[in-house]
Amino acid sequence: MIRENFTNGRKTKQTDITADLVVVGGGMSGVCCAITAAREGTKVVLIQDRPVLGGNASSEVRLWILGATSHMGNNNRWAREGGVIDEILVENLYRNKEGNPLILDTILLEKVVSETNITLLLNTAVYEIEKKGDREISAIIAYCSQNSTSYHINGKLFCDASGDGIVGFLSGAAFRMGAESAEEFGEKFVPEQSYGELLGHTLYFYSKVADEPVKYTPPEFALKDIQQIPRYKVLCQKEFGCRLWWIEYGGRKDTVHDTEEIKWELWKVVYGIWDYIKNSGEFEDTEKLTLEWVGTIPGKRESRRFEGLYMLRQQDIVEQRYFEDAVAFGGWAIDLHPADGIYSSEPGCNQWHTKGIYSIPLRAFISKDIQNLFFAGRIISASHVAFGSSRVMATCAHGAQAVGMAAAFALEENCLPADLLEPGRIKTLQNRLNVRGQSIPGIPYQKDNNLVPMAEIVPSSTCEIEEFPFDGPWMHLKQGTAQMLPMQKGVKYRFSFSIKASEATQLTCDLRCANKPENYTPDLIIESQEIELVEGEQVIEIAFNQGLPAGQYGFITFLANDKIWIKSSEHRMTGVVSVFNKVNRAVSNFGKQSPPDHIGVETFEFWTPERRPGGHNIAMTIAPALKPYHVDFLKNGFTRPSRCSNAWVADPKDPSPRVELRWPEQVEIKKLTLFFDTDFDHPMESSLMGHPESVIPFCVRNISLKNCNEQEIFRVSGNYQTIREIVFVEPVKTAGLKIDLAHPADNIPAGLFGVICE
């Protein structure tokens, strides 16, 4: 029994913690930052003011995680963010392809608590900081309402990934809210004040069909007049969750301090919408529909943005500018919303895409005012316009894991974050990130202790593409259809295709490529040919008289003609994909982007893939045969397709695919890292949508490692992750390492992007 007599007052329990890195905010950014730093040996405290991790991706909000892949609705091929965020999304796909946000909660918690270097504090809110002088934070003070405990957390470095920037705000760091003027950065897409300067919050709801009829009586505070919502006519009883992202409000409020008021207005709207769906009589089959879940905290889009050593701007995104200190990338559209949100007569968003992904510099993550403070997530140093792209979760998480690695490296070097910009250090940081799968655009990994460059690499076979077998369904040319192929500079290729025409007609076939070889927007027509077709099935041959101006992806492009079908193939290969000039309204893709001349955004066509089980390659023969795969790619430092496949792929007929590493003398191997193909084109949306498979078809599942004497030293069964790191209990001493890889499927040959031996 505990009994205490009356006193003049008491204090809550006090707990002191000391860490190397203190991360405030347990959304996707904070999670990826903390995990990355912890795996580098850094002692991390991760503070989250909610009961679960994930922020807007968690079961409390239920927004899908997206980034540069943009629902496969843009021209950013193989652009899913790598590293820890990729690991999480692949794991979520494997366990949770249906997209249940509750399962994602458990995956995130498991990932964090399995790291012994992370101390996790849930339900804990930061309310005060301590400083050492004007420019340095020394401690964070936070309170947990669940255990009535105050925490005093000392740290060497701090990362504010809190969404509203509580640490940056309390520290006095410079921040902004709202839109910059066009004059400040020369941005042309700066919104007019009538449109608004802030994006609002959103609350989602889920519905389901019950076994019996369900009645609904709305609360008194529910919206009574549905016509206050200009877009009420597009409401549908079958839509729920984050497909209703446009139920947005608060862009004319203080999106920090007015959040509770904004939440009540959104509750009013949501319950009013459900009343309209259930009780208006305008919808069929609603008798058994019931409201299963409504969010209790709003998903925030925008509040404070902090000033770093560099501020990302519109031109950086549209022009895809190069940064010496690039550590991450983005690729979501510049996506701004009307400030009046759901009460606006404007479209719910105004998305303008770019022709490819863009880099984000380390300087955008480092405070210009507080010398030991990083920013991560949506509060990084970006203009309001650039923020329209950089704010989405996968992009935020990708940058945050760069912060985690940067913090670990700064601690190792005993230097401040800004000191990492020194050329030698930034190169080391970029390498460390890329070894972990970051895939910074245009920058390969170069690992000093990697034994692979010293080895002779001998494959059992290498795939050459002279045919995609004619064994797939017919594809209707109701829309432009193209096959992307990695081609050599100047080679004049010949192709044959199987065509079916409903009547005599003309087929237009273009050879296209991107003006920028690293892009996948086919904005340069190399050659165009017209082919006369007769009614019925026929084989056509197309010989191009010109080749590509550089080694890059070419597009064999067939323009739309609804009288024509083209034969497809069931065979799939790493780094090869078909694309279509189709519409994806979810991301403002209407086949072609045609912006006004004055907003600084480019005009171009969209050529985007279909999701599996669709998305077949076009059946064809190719002469000379494509040679897109080579074992030398295993040591070039790139671990996804870029201007070429960057992969070794075995011959599909090879019964025992193998890569053998041979050294002139015996070496000692402590660790082996293998980089596999988990289809970086697939967005892997974390919730709601669902996916056709739990394991990406290209991914090698079964691996066997043997020494030069054919003795098996390690075996992996059922792999599904992008990066497989194998740490040997005892170092392996051998002059040869044989990596046996089973084909993932009969119609998909085994492939590998990279190998690191340490």
C-alpha cells in the first residue's frame, strides 16, 4: 500500500537520459532517421507524442506512403525511395499487401524496438529545450501523460522531425509560414493570395457493409447543408480513406495553433458527408453501409518551414539541378492546394509534374541558426512552392535517413553538421548512404574495403535480348503504347511485331528517347515510320535508319489507333518495362501536361506503366540482340536502372545461374551484401489500395553461397528484400566465392544489381 500525507505540492517523476542523437517526431521521417543512425552505432532517443509510430501513415491518420513514384502516374521510372524506407515498404508489402494501417503500425514498432541503440518514448511531448549559448541545444524536456513522467534528455545532436517544428521553434531558429513572393527566388508558380498560402489538414473515414441494415443519426454538430461543399456531387458511397484526400480545411488558419479548431470543422464535414450518403436518398445500396472509423487527429500538410543553409526552390525541381551535397531525391509533383480546401470552388489540388526526379542537398536539412540541429520531414528548408513536392512522406523519409547517417558521421568525426559539407566528408557520407541503398541520383557507391573490384567476375551466363516471346495477350492500341529498352548509342535496331487490325489502316511507330539521357520522358523523336496494315493478323518489320544519340533508354512507340492490337509477352526482365500514354487522374495526369506559359513548368507527354498483373512487355524480335546486362555492372556502384539496366541477368535458359568471384589469392570475407530487384517502379502504397502480390516477381528468393571448393557456406531461402546483408559468424577465407541464384520464375530470369564483399 502507498499512502502519502498532504503536502504543499508534488512534482512528477523525473527521468534523465543521455543520447548521441535526439530525434523528435515519430512519423516516417523520425523513424527512418532513428533507425539509420542506430544501425551506425549511434545512441538515439526517439520521442513521439502519439501512441504509435508513422505519423500520417499510421492507423491514427491512414494516409498511404508515397513519393517520387507518384502512383506510377509520372515519368519517373524506377524512382521508389531506397534505404530504410524501401525496407519498410517491402516488408509491409510482404506482410500486408492488403494495406491494413494497423499492420503497418506493428511493423514500424517492431523495426524501432529491435534496434538496441534506440530508446523509444511514445506519448511523450516536447515542451521545452535547454541551450548552451545562442546557437546550440543541450537538452530536450518532454512529458509523458501515460506514465506521468518528465524526461530530461541530453544530446549532442538533435533532429527535429516533429512536423510543426517544435524543437526548431523553441530554439529560436528562423522559420516561415505561407508563400514567398515571386521576387525572392524568381519562382513563377507562386500562388496568388486569393488562392492561398497554406495547405490545410484532412480527416479520413472508413465505411464497411454490415450484415444487417444500419441506420445513422448524425451528431448535432454535423454539417447540415451539403451544398456548402462545392464538389459534393462527386461524393460516392464506395470511396473512403485517403481517396478522399480533398476533404481538407484550415489553409486560412494558423495550422499550428488552430489545429483543434480545424479538427472540429473537419469532423463537422465528415459526419455531414456521411449523413448525406446515408440519408439523402441520392445513393443506392447504402442500407447496410456503416461508418467504421473516423480519424481523431487530422493529417497535417503544412505549417512551419525552417531556414537551412540552402532553401530548395521551384527551379531546382523543374530543372533537376545538380548539387555537390545531394543526399536524397524527390519526384512528386509540385502539388499546391486551395487554402479554402473543401469549401473552395477551385480544383482540390494543382499538380505540375517534372520530367524526372530531382536531388535534395544536405544543406536543406541543416539549420542555419542552431549549429547542432538537423531538420527532417516536411519542415526542411524549402520554399512554399518547392515544399509542394518535397512534403510527401516517402520523400521526407528518404531525406531523414540521410540526416540519420549524417548525424552518425558527424559524431564519428567529432564535427558539427555544417562541417560535413567539406568535399571529402560529403563524398564519404554519400557513399555510406548509397551502400545502404539510398541511390542518390548520378552518384555511385565506392567502398574502400570492398573486395569485389579486385575480383574477376565470371557468370554462368548472361542474358541477351533477341526476343520477347509471342505468348501474351493482345494489347489494344486504344492508347499510345511503347516498349522501353536500354539501347546502345548509334546502333540501328530492327524489330518485328505481331499485329492484328480490324480493317486496313495505318500504324505510326516512333523511335524516341529523353533529351536528358538520365530521364524517361520521351520528348525527342529520333525517327518516325508509317506502316500500312491489312485486315487481320500479320507480322511487321521495322528497321530504324538512325540510332540513339547516347547510351540510354529508347522508346519503341506505337501511337494510338483503336483499329489495332499488338501481341504482348508473358516474359518479364529486370530494367525493361512497357509504358502507355494514358490518364491517371489521381495525380493530375491527363496524358499530356500543358501548363500556362507563365508558371515555369514544362509541357510534355506522360508515358507510364500499368500495374501488374498488367503491364506486359510487347512481344518482338530484336536485331542486333540487345546486350543490356553485364557482370561489370555488379561493381559500378549503381543499384537500380538509370541510363542503363545496371544489372547482371542470367540467361533464362541457364539451369543454374551463378556469379563467381575469383581473386588472385585468398581473401577474408566478413560480410556480403547483395542488391536485388524489388521493382523500384512499384510505389508500394502502404495502406488502402492493396497489391496483387506480396513478393515482387523479379526478386531472387533463394541464394546459396559456396567457396572455391564448392562447399556451401551460407544459404538463404525465401528472400523478398531489396538488400540482403549476410554477416558470417567466422570470416570466410577463400580465393573464390560462388553465388548461386535461383530464377524467380520460369518467365523471369535471375538478376542482381550489386555485390559488396567486406
